[in-house]
Amino acid sequence: MSGFKPLIAIDNLSVDFALHKHTIRVVDGISLDIPRGKTLCLVGESGCGKSVTAKALLRVIEQPGFIASGKIVLDGADGPTDIAALAENDKRLRAIRGGEIAMIHQEPMSFLSPLYTIGNQISEGLTLHGKIGKAEARKIGIETLRQVGMPDPEEKFDRYTFQLSGGQRQRAMIAMALVTRPKLLIADEPTTALDVTTQANILDLLRRLQSDNDMSVLFITHDLGVVEEIADEVAVMYLGKIVEQGPVDEVLGNPQHPYTRGLLNSMPRLDGDYTAPLQAIRGMVPTPANRPTGCPFHTRCGQVIPGVCDLEMPQYSCVEPFHKVACHAYDGAANAFATREIKPTDVVLETPTEVKPDSAIPLLAVGHISKAFPIRAGFLERVVGHVRAVEDVSLTIDRGETLGLVGESGCGKSTLAQTLIGIHKADRGTVTFRAGADAAPIDVLSARGAIAGKMRNDIRMVFQDPTGSLNPRLRVRDIIAEVLEVNTKMTGAEMDAKVEALLLEVGLSPDYAGRYPHAFSGGQRQRVAIARALASDPQLVIADEAVSALDVSVQTQIINLMKRLQRQHGLTYLFVSHDLGVIANISDRVAVMYAGRIVEIGRTAQIFQAPRHPYTEALLAAIPGKARRGLATATGRIDGHAPSGGASETGCAFANRCPYAVALCRSAVPKLEGRGPDQPVACHRAGELALVSPVRAP
């Protein structure tokens, strides 16, 4: 794509998996150049072959996968080397792995050993590839940790994985990859599981390290906001094929393939029009075993032409000199599209929800809730301190509305949600639930017997990880019917009918009732979890990071689904997330939480367009991809993370990270007080600060 000799030239690469008597093609004849000193982003939904392509570069594809054909030519110090042609025991292959090409993964806890210190794992690469002594390796390892922004690198060098925060673990993995100064860094979804501020800092770090070391980066992601933030060039992958590639400004600014446009339209809106419908790509990525004939995207495409797209594979056409697209709209079949211009609106839409509370009396009222966890140490496990996870939280949730709860990891969001539902026992405070305007209020925390049983029906929870929250030994029918068996007197036939109706409501076929959870995709499993939550006809649903682990297109489908179900059933939501885009597009009001306390709460537009707390301003500044989604120039970003001890007793917990902090902020805890119409804020300087939001008003 550029006029210079690439660092790596991938030519007609195919990767197959031999399963039983069949061979499944996962990567299908892709050709791609990774330029020197640049970042190439490989974009697509889960199941499109991105990670398999990355593993092929290192020849670490799990069995029974293998490279079926093609070349991977590395232009190294010793001249061109075809990595695909090297034998498994070739010394050159070992020298390339970790030496010239290094990789960081999405989930560091899965790839960092809990048995060895961080320093031991970082030094290993130096002793293997650099052949230096332990003392020198330690010195270089500590310096590398310092370069990646690890606080107290000398101390962290001797710590174990479980002793680090999520952002620190990711920095340790980056240090492990960079310690040998590779020519190519492969980053496989390195920021997907991180909160927005940590993600922004990791992206800034990668850009700086790339510039300092003249390093090439292959960045794999499904988040086009991240792509706009970091990429020089983009390749869009769908079902094992590259469907569009070119410079980032061309591909994102002038997308030509319907799949690229669908991904862009699926991104949460942050342009101020929060009630506008999100445009979800219909359906899901087929499995490679069920690859459609013709264009692989035609089964989900809104511009499909029968007899063309479903029969013939499109060829690459050049839109611009370095901008290529594989779509029949640009090859010899272009005349078939003459009467139907490709438009972003040609995707399946779902009607947005306009939620209007039907009562002035809140459905749920939370008063001064606190929850602390003891820290135990020593042989006798004596209590030596406490983590103040939730401290003096008060809020209300009106009937029929969605309250978004947002903040970084470790701020106490999930603990608050789980305390409200009874998973954790509150240390103090009240939670009052009122089923109707004329119903007597119920104290949720002290409810027992039949009243507690009714509360379990009226308040349900959808968890972040549907794989962990669904029993793998039960079929979907039994998972959903279990709620009905416990809480109703339905017959077996009645339960079967109810399960089928619930599956239809969440967009799944009733035929899926006989399947086990492992047979579903992530988005389908989350739909099953939502169906289970709806089985008891609840009034309040608490969604704890319910879409954070999903592709952006599936995420949009789930958001639209929850909006539709809210409209149909009059549901009320408490939606917990660290993703501001998701919060903006589903919430009526937003509560911002930091270190166990609510620091600001208000209507969605107020929070996003006129923040009053410096922490809210910092969260907004960290949103990736601002230019593409109608956002203004970013304000300053914050480093560090929420304090591990939770809420502070002596001052504002955010003071050590706040650019506006004064002496008062470090000595007195600010109270959550009304500073404007319906927008209370806990900040000593809220009345004098003129904070900036990168989100423009519509």
C-alpha cells in the first residue's frame, strides 16, 4: 500500500483447521503488507480470523490448525525470510519469536504466569535472545517497566501478576514484549477489557514507544474508535478475507464496503443525539464451516444483488491509489448497483425507545449505602484494614428510566449493584423498593420470607460474562425454566411455552432451547442471560457490564434489544458500564462513580456536554475516535488509577490525579450537592471551574 519495501509481506496466506474428516478454512488467501515504522490495524468482528492471522506470523497456531498456503516474508537483518516455510525446529524461527516479532494479548491474566514474578517473565526474553546475565537483565527490565509508565518499577519488578491492577498487568505484558526491542509488535485486542482512561493511556504509550523505537505495529481490534486513534493504515477483515484496506483517513472517512459502513454505523453515537437509533448489522458472522458462496458478507448485506453477490467472489478494485475494496459494486458487476446507491442507512434499524417515567415516586431509593471488605493478614488472618468499596451512596431510579452507572474499574460500580440485589450485605444504609404508586415501600435489605422472594422476582441481574453466569451443564430450556420452577406453579407445558416466547422476544429461535451454552456465540449467550432475567417478569433489571465483552456490532444489537424490551414491558434499568459510548446511548440519567462515591449525577446530555466534576471531564477526554464521532478536541488525560483502598476518609479521593486540586481537596471530603438543575456534584471547586467537554451539543 506504500511505495517503500514493507517489513512483512503476506502473500496469499491461507490457514486451515483439520477437524475430523473435514478441513475448515479460517484465513482465505489474504495478501497484506505491514509497513516499517507504521501501525496497521486489522479490524473485524470476532470469528473473522484476525487472531489466527496474527498467530500465523509467529507460527503459533494451535493444533489442528496449519498454514495451508502462502508466504510471510520478513525483511530482517539477515535478508528476506519466509516465516511460513521455516521448519518448526528451525533456529531462525525461535530467533524471530520474541526477538524480531513480539506479541501482547487481550487478557494478560491468561498469558502471564501466576507462579513467577513480573520481573522474572520480562527478563526471560533477554536471557534467551540477548544472552546476558541476570543482573543486566534486571537492570534493563526495570528500565523497560519505567518506559511503559509502570509506577515504582523497582518494586513492581518483584511482584506477581495477581498483585497488579488490570492496567499495570497490561503494561507489564507490553514491557515483556518490548524488552528485546522487536521490529514488529503484534497487539491483539490489548485495550478491549480496559476502562476508558487506562485504554487512552495504553494507546498513548504504544504511540510513543513506536516512535522512539521505529517499530511497526499490527494492532488487532473491533473498535473503530481505537483504529482512528492509533492507525496509519487499516485492513477490514470478514470471514477470513480482507474486504477493504487503505490509509486510515480514506477507509474511515470514505468507507466503500458495506461491512465497513456497517461497523462504523454500529458505533455508539456521541454527537448529542442520544435517542437516535443505533444501526446494527443484521445477523452474525457465520462459522467458517458454513461459509456462504460468493461474497462472504452477502447474507448480512443490505445491498445484496441476487445472482451476483451470492454466486461470485468479488475482485479487488482501487477506489484511490492505495484504497482497495472487494465488492461487486466496483468490479464488473457494478451496473447491477446502478439503481441502488450504497448508503449507511441501508442496514437493519430498530426503533429507539423514548422512556418517560410514569410516576413521581421512584421505583428504587438508595440511601447512604456503604460496603467495606476486610483486609486480612498473617497466620491468624487478623483484620489489618478495610477496602471501602462503597461509601455513603444515595440515588434514586425512577420507574421506566435507565440510570447509567459509569466509572473506571475498581470504583465500586459492581459492588454497589451486587449490594442492591443482596449478593453483598450492606454495612449500613437503606434500599427502598416501591412496586407501584399505591404499594407500600419495601426495605430490600431487611426483607425476609415471601417478601424477599418477591424482591428476587422484581429485581433481576444480567452479568458481564454470560459464559460464567450460565450453567454449562444445563440446556437453555432448563436455564430459563429454573426461574419459573422456583417462583411459579406452572406446568411443564406452560414453562416450555414461556421459554419459547422469551427466546423469541430476545431474538433467538425456539429451536435453541435444546442447546447448551457452549453452542452459542457471545452475543447469543447474552441474549439467553437476558431471557432468564425476564422470566420472572421483573420491574428492575440491573445490567452489570452486560455488553463490554461483545463486538461493537453485537453490542449495538443488545442495546437495541434492551431498549425494545424496556418499551414493551415497562422495564427499569440500572446499567453499569465503563464504556461511555454505551452509557450515552442507553441512559436517561448518568451517575459517575469514583473510589466508592458518586461524584456527579445528572441527565445524559448534561453529563456529556457540561460536566461539573474534573473526573467526568477526564473520562470524556479519554474517549477514542473523537473526530469521527463529532467530538471536539480532547482535554488533558489523567494517569494512574483509582485508589485500591476505595473511598477516602480525609479528602477527595480524586485529588492526587486532579489537575485542579487545592489544599482543601486533600483535607476535606466533598459532599454531593446540587450545583445546577438536577446535576448534583461532589467537588469543592465545582462552582468556580469551567470544565471542557469534547462532546458537542447537537
